[in-house]
Amino acid sequence: MTQPLLEVQDLHTVFSTKEGTVKAVDGVSFELHSGETLGIVGESGCGKSVTAMSIMRLQRPGRIVGGKVMFKGQDLTRISEYEMREIRGREIAMIFQDPMTSLNPVYRVGWQVSEPTRLHNGWDARKALSSAVNMLGRVGIPSASARARDYPHQFSGGMRQRAMIAMGLTTTPQVLIADEPTTALDVTIQAQILDLLRDVNREFGTATILITHNLGVVAGMCQRLIVMYAGKVVEAGPTADVFANPKHPYTWSLLRSIPRLDAERHEPLKPIEGLPPNLVDLPSGCAFHPRCVFRVERCARDVPALIQVGGTQRAACWVTQAGTELKGV
Amino acid sequence: MIGPSRVAELDMPAAGIETGTARPAQSYWNESWERLRANRIGIAAGILILIFAVIAVMAPLFSLILTHYQPQTINLDQTFMKPGSTHLLGSDELGRDTLTRLIWGARVSLGVAFLTVAMSLTLGTTVGMVAGYYGGWIDDVLMRLVDTVLAIPAIFLFILMSILFRPNAFTLAAIVASVGWGSVARLVRGEVLSVKQRDFILATRSIGARDTRLMLRHLLPNVLPVLIVAASLGVGQIILIEAALDFLGLGIQPPTPSWGNMLTNAQSYFFRSGFLVALPGIAIFVTVLASNMFGNAIRDAFDPRLKS
């Protein structure tokens, strides 16, 4: 493999709360290669978004207490705030979950979409606006030059998300982090936005980190994925392999819980029993063991490391590391 | 072009919107202005304030062409005159023209009021924004400071300050603003705390904007409506405070006329000429009433939810 574009190494991000220290990101490592789309999957509160925020150093009030984020030969956790601002929006762009609130209601859309180039490329308002209008057209906003004069509330949710994507692309960044970009949208609009992200990835060669809790989205979009649970990566590998043959019981349970069209009528859904753990007071050993149907005695005692299991995947699970196949219970 | 065909076949809302491009962009400001315009009493009050402000600004012109007197011209032959052709609104115990003095008094009252509002808004907004935006210990320190300022009995502070500093319009405004900024800071901080939660702040930070840009370009326009409401409601209140200070002899010093010290002066001659008491009183009353009504209209226009 070539040198990765972005490499997260053993990242730790904590939040201090009244109840204690929350290890929101607890030793996460992964690589992102040029041009690829990487999925980060997991339940709410498993640390997906905090991982993304930590890459951008926007994790406030959380603190990065360990690890590295290597990007173009420099560690983003160590560079100055000034240098980090130069990276944000120019090299790494981000789009957010809720397009309804991610645009400032008091400014026209064109003004906001052109803000990154005014900030980073030093373009004057006219040049920045014309490039923003061009980009709005490319992300599928009809009559872009007229719509650029609209205020955000005149845009639909899907159009606002398109505008956010356009805003991210105006500086032609190398990495685009999409934090649940379709969660707040209708299903049909979701499909359009995902198509758009795929086209962006292909045409601009922008490497994309797609954060989602929707496995279907990952299946359609990502070459590789990592699965997170309680702040840790529990499984990583090529999407096709992980889907065909999950090596961590959490992934296995997630895949099994997806309702199937070809299932028997009246067949009950198969949820994962129990609730995600309290991050202040994690279970001993593997954090997933209280909910795991495959658990063995060792799981409550020792924390498994993320190591190679099978040909292409890595998993943090004592059961599969011992060679056991995950089969229906 | 990214996926134009896909847009055509799938994006039906977008296709429908094309026809709507001729519709004017209805911004928040436009809508507020429409609502304000619909409020006739509010507009009338606003126009009245505007007229008073114009009169105040052009006081020298008015005393030259309308009343033909200067505010401090003494004429002992024409004391305590009733309103009439020589003195349109009568004269006082030294024969000074009442209308001229009222016009020049408007200068003081409105000038001090606007100056005070400008000062307390500037300081209050800065403190409130910094406290709300940075949070943590900065917030704690600044807000305790605000609590302290608001706990000081204002009238005693005014009295003390008026003794220490020779009151003119500028120092008087500074004295009143030194207390007034506290409530503005609280208001702005609360608003910033709520706006800060919205994703566009995070999104703007994610494009590499610095803190000052976030505060001035993104937060400030979003708290501006509450500031405008606070300013317009504050004017009436400050006119009253200023008049009270003048009346107590702690504000603008005679012979410079102000509505407050005209009242003080008039209390000695209450039975000789009721006009001397009534006219400055009416001036204060009408101005305060108009600015409160205009303030209410502004509030209703900018934030219909606040309407009780």
C-alpha cells in the first residue's frame, strides 16, 4: 500500500464531566488513502463524531490526551491553532448532520458558500461568489446564480446539504469528512446526497470519511469501513469482506438486526439486546461482552486488541481471534 | 457537471423551485420591517421620536428662525409671561423663552439617552459575547462582575459619580451606562449561548474561521435583533433617569437647559406660572411614552414570539 493521506494513530479524546472522565475516543487508529471512501459505523455515542471532530481539532470541550493524526507529514494534534486553521476548510472540509442549522440564517447562501475561498485563497467577494455559484451548479442546485441570492430558509433540506457540500468543495480539499450527512433528510433526498458524494469522490478525487449509523449507506459508498463501539475500533476491513463475514460479534449483530425483505412474514426483528455502555463506567474486559451472545469467560477479564483475523480484516474479539466462526444463535 | 441527469429525474422539489426564482428574497429583516410597518401606533411613535431628534439636532436653527431667542438670554422685562405672540410658550422668572429652552433641553435629554444606549450596548455586547462564546472561567468571572454591577444601588452610585465628576452630557451618559451595560451583557450572553449551539457555528469553525470572525460576522448579526429591541426600550428609561438626576441637581447644571433642571427651577414658581412646570413635564412624558411604544413595536416586529 502507498503512504496513507491521513493516518490516525492511537487517538485518545476525553471529556471531563461531573460523573468522571469520559473516554469518548479510546485508542482509535485508522488510515485514509487518497481517493477512497472510508466508512465509520457505530451506534449513537460510540465516538464516531468525536473522532471526526478530533481530526479537525474541534472536539472542544473534549481534550485530545494521546495519539497522533498524521496528515501530509505533520501531526495535527501538535501544530499551532494558526496552522490548524489553515488546514480546516482548505485541506480538510467537513459537512454536518443537520443541514437545517448548518447555514447561518442571516446571510445569503452564496455569501456563505464563498466564505472558505475568501478566507483561504484571499479572493475578493466577486471572484469568490462566482466560483461559489459555479460550485452550487455542479452540486445540482438549479439556476444557481439566482439561488445564491437566497437565504438559507428558502432552501429545502436537501438543497442546504448540497450547499454545504459545495461550500466544502470550493477550496478543493483533499479530505472531506461527512458526519451523518443524510440522517436528517428524507429517504429520496438521502439517495441524491449519497449519489452526489460518490460523484464528488470520483470527479474531485476527494478522499471521504463517511460517518454513519446506517449500514446500507456504507455498503453502497465505502470501499473500507471501521466499526466503533464504546470509543474503540472493534472491527476494520474491506466493506465486502466485513459484510460477508463479520469477525466481531458487534458487527455480526448489527448486520443481523437489519430487517430483510426476503424474511418470513411475522418474523420478529432481531435487536441487539441491552444498551450501549455508560462511557464513564465501562464494563471490564471487552466493552461489548455484556451484550454479546458469543462471550466466553475471558471476555469479562481482558481487553482484546485489534489484530488481524482472517485474510483482510482486523477485529478486537477473543472469540474470533481463537478461530471460532460467528454463526447464528 | 455532477449528475445533471440525476437532478432532472429525481430532484422534483428543485425543479419546481426554478419557477420561483422571481420571488423576492424575503430575509428576516424584510419580514420584520413588514411587521413594523403594519403597526401604525408604533410607526407614529417612531416618527414622533424622529421629529424630536431632528428638532434636537437643529436646535440652533430653530431658535434662530422660529423663536428668535437664545436659551440663556435673560430679559427681566418679560418674566413669567403667558404663552403668546412674544413668547410662544411663555417665559420663566428671568424672562428666558420656554420654547427655546425646551428645544435645547431636547438636545440634552435625547443626546444623553442615545449616548448612554450606545455606550452600554457597546460594552454590554462585548462582555456578553466574550462570556457566552468562550464559556468556562471567563464566563464565570465576567458574569460575577455583571452580578456585582447590577447589585450596586444605582441611584447612590449616580450621586457619588456626579459629585466626583463634573456632569456634562458626556460624563452623565458614561455614569448611567456604567450600570446599564450589565443587563445588556446578560441578555447578549444568553442569546449567544443559544446561537452557539447551532451547527453553523461549528461549520464556520470547520472552514478555518478565527474566533473574532465567528463573533463579529456570525454571532453578532444573530444577536442584533435583541440588541435593537433592548436599545429602543432603553431610550425611554434613560430619559427618565437623566431627568431625575437633573431634577436632583446631579445632572446637567444650569444655566444649560435640560428638561429635568427646568422642572427643578420651576418648582419654586409653581404658583406663579403652571406652564413652567407643565411644559417640561409634558415633554418628558411624551418622549418617554413614544419611545416605549416604539420599543414595543420594534420588539413585536423582530420577535413575534415575545409578544405577551
